[in-house]
Amino acid sequence: MYLLRRAWAEMRNEVLVLPSRTLVLVWAAGLLLLPLIYDDAYVLRILTMTCLFAIFAASWDLLAGYTGQVNFGHALFFGAGAYTSALASLKLGVSPWLTIWLGAAVAAFFGYLSGFLCLRLRGSYLSLATLAFPLIGLGLLFAFPDFSGGELGVSGLQRLVTGAIANYYLACVSMLVVVFGLWAIADSRFGIVLHAIRDDEVAARASGINTPRYKLTVFALSAAAAGFAGALLAHYLRVAGPSTLEVALSFQVVIWGIFGGVATIYGPVVAVFILYPLTEWLGSFKHFGELRLLIFAVIVLLVLLFMPRGLTPWVRDKIELLCPRCKQRNFKLRTTCRLCGAGLEAQVTRAQRLVGHQ
């Protein structure tokens, strides 16, 4: 009973006080309850894929959004997790429940190695250098087709669970755990250090922060999450192919991150849940089948044009205000801060004036 009262107090004081957190709670509950209301196999398949790509997108945001290390080769980690889990399962006969963690570990190693090799690079130089890694990975796969399957990849994998609903719940719960875990890391003291490194690495180093260690750590953490998602996807599709290492996938995750809003973790997740099902839905129409990429590009362009910081920061700013004293977010209709009691009337007036100018 005590734990229930404490959980309710935490929810009432930390979650239900902000519309953005309430929306996240409703969204998570909706995902968990959906199969009980609507169990169409095709819809569950699309949402299962969406959940796995959401992990991939959130892992990219931890690296690019919070440290400023924009990675154009993030598919390397996704593919490393997929191929490691697939090969360990088929060649060694290890249970898939163990190989998915092995895939995450190998991806973390590749992330640490990539970060170490690119440690001295910044900005566009870092992005272009990371772009080469998945190309090297593809070259190695094609060089040893007897081992990797070449262009056909590795097929015949065993699924972790059977049934559309079971696979959906596995992907959904995994996504919620990993995404909230990444958000907790980004919202911790570790995340504050990452912000400092992104804003001014020289000043961070002058303050005594071991910036190379933090950058390598976040490279490994981001890669582990991406590798875990890749391993889950490989066993869900029962195949690990070169598509998991394609450069197009790396650019796709960049689009998701920028569309949803970088340095938020949940922004890229929202982008995946909007854009991936949308493109699949448009592809189901005969007249839109060939134009879906064009429609996708137009939607992304409009969002970037009118919401430069991304979709989720724009929506959050419309429903919440920042306290001028303690810098905590409050519901837009409040007149005083929920924590420090500072007046928010001036902020409301300023927000209304800005909306009028727009």
C-alpha cells in the first residue's frame, strides 16, 4: 500500500503536472493496451517495426543531440547487432535470448572503436568520417559471402517469441525500457556534462572534465542501444541483410532526429511513430505508391521550415512555459511556478506577444 501511495504521489507531482509528460503517459498506456482493442496482424507488424526503429532513433539522439557528434554512419551499430546475433544464433547454436545481448555488446565495442578513431574530429569532419564505417562493413560482408551470406544476408533465424501480439509486446516493452533508460541518462548529471561538451568542449576540459572519456562512453552507450534494436529486428524478420548497414538507413535516422527535435530523446521517437507508419500507409495506395517518398520529403521540409527546432519542442513550447527563476517547465495556464512560486504572468504575456508577431 505504501508503494502504491508513493507511486501515485510521484505521478501526481512529477508527471500529471505537465501536459507533455501526461501525453507521454497516455501514449505509453495506449501502446500497451492497443492489442486488447485492435489486434490486426498487419497493423501490429507495422507498429512492431516502428518500436524497433524508435530505439534506433533514440540511440542516435543520445550521441548526436547531447554531445553534438553527428554520426552519419549510425547504421554500422544497427547492422553489427543484427549480424552478430544472427551469426551467433545460426553458427554457434546459441539461444537468441542471449545473442541479442551479444549483438548489443559487439555494437558497443564498434561504437567505442569508432569514437576512438574519430576522437580528434569535430563537426562536419566527424560526420564524414563516420559515414565511411558502414561502407567498410558492407565491403567486409561482400568479401566473405560464405560466412556472411553476401548480398542475401543471413536467413532462417529463430524468432524470440511466436505470434503477432507476442512480438509486438516484446518490441513495445523493449522500446519503452530502452527509451526511458536513455532519457534517464540524458536527464542525469551525466547528461549535463554531455550538454557542456556539446556547447563548449574547450571550456568543459578547462573545468576538469575528461571529455574524451565521456565521448567514448556515449559512443558505446548509443551503439549498444542501436545494436540491441538491430538484433531484435533481425530475429523478428528472421533475416539479417546488408540493408541493416546501408547508408540510406543512417540518413533516415538523421531525418527522424531532426524532424522530431534533437537533444530530447523522445523527439526522434515521435518522428518515427509519425513518419514510418505514414510511409507504409501511403505505400498501400496504388496512386501514392510511387509518390510516397516525395510526400514524405514535403512533410519533412514543411516541419523543418516552420519548426526549425523540430516538432516536439515546437509543440511543447505551445503548451508549457519556462519559469524565469528556477528554469522549470510549467503548464501554460498556470500563473505561478509549481516549484518556486515565481510569477508567470510576464512569461504568458511575452508568449502571447510572440504568437501575435508570428
